[in-house]
Amino acid sequence: MTCGELWGRLIVQWEKVDRNGDKCTPTVFIGEYRHSVDEKGRLAVPAKYREQLQRGAVVTRGLDRCLFIYPGDAWQELAQRLANLPVSKANTRSFARFLLAGAMDVELDKQGRIIIPEYLRSFAGIRKSVVLAGLYNRLEVWDEEQWGRYRSSAEQGSEEIAEALGSELGV
């Protein structure tokens, strides 16, 4: 592949076009936000991310007992990759079921909230206080206490994690 072909692929990936033909900037989620879930399962999405989720989003079971929230376009890309996995392998069937069967379309209401279904709140152990963590193409929703334990553990092992991933990241 020539340098021009590679650059062309990067530009195509960067300049996505929505259904109306308008160019979109990629969705990038970063940061930690603390919110609460009310008795009806409503969760306020941070204001800075509402526009990216306005065209639709999906919430599903995540890894490490959290929930994943994907904007509609990122979810479609992930679902397509899952659909292309070989169904003859038990692990791929299980992982696809884990993410796809647990998924629910969500929409922002006028106050910028989404409803997280009870079965997903139960899966993630979400009671009231939550942390939304931005992870580039998705948001993760964690019970605040579980997030504290996970983050503490990850911070303690950060040097080993960095060393193990260093060559893959080119750092």
C-alpha cells in the first residue's frame, strides 16, 4: 500500500458522512462525570455529549460489570463486526449474544436523559450514584462504588499495564 492510499483511508475514516450527506466529526468521549439514576431509571447525559447521542444511541451490557453506551453509528459498526464473526465458534457466539441480546435503543428526552432498563441496571449493580467514563467511541456507566474499586485497582497496576501495551501503542 502506498502512502497516498493509506492517507486516503485515514481521511475516509475521519470524514464520515451522515444520512443527509452532511460531514460529521468523529465522536470522541473522554472524562469522568458523576450523576445519579432516578427511580424510573433515568440518567442525565453530560451536556457536552448530548449532540453526539441525539441521533440515537444503544446501551448494552459491558465488560467488567459496567454498561456501554454507543452512539448509533458506532453501534452499527460494532454490530456489523459481530455479525461477521464465525458462528461456528462458541466464544464468538457467546460474545455476540452478550452484547447484542442485552442491547436496547435509547433516546434522549427533552432534559437530556436516557432511560436505562432495569435488567441493565441490575447487571451493572447500579443503584443511584453512577460514573460515566468516556472511552473514545463509547461511554461506560458504572455504579460509583464499583468504579472506585476498579479505578483503584487499575491505577495500582498502571505501570505493568503500560509496559505490556507499550509496544502495541508505539510508546
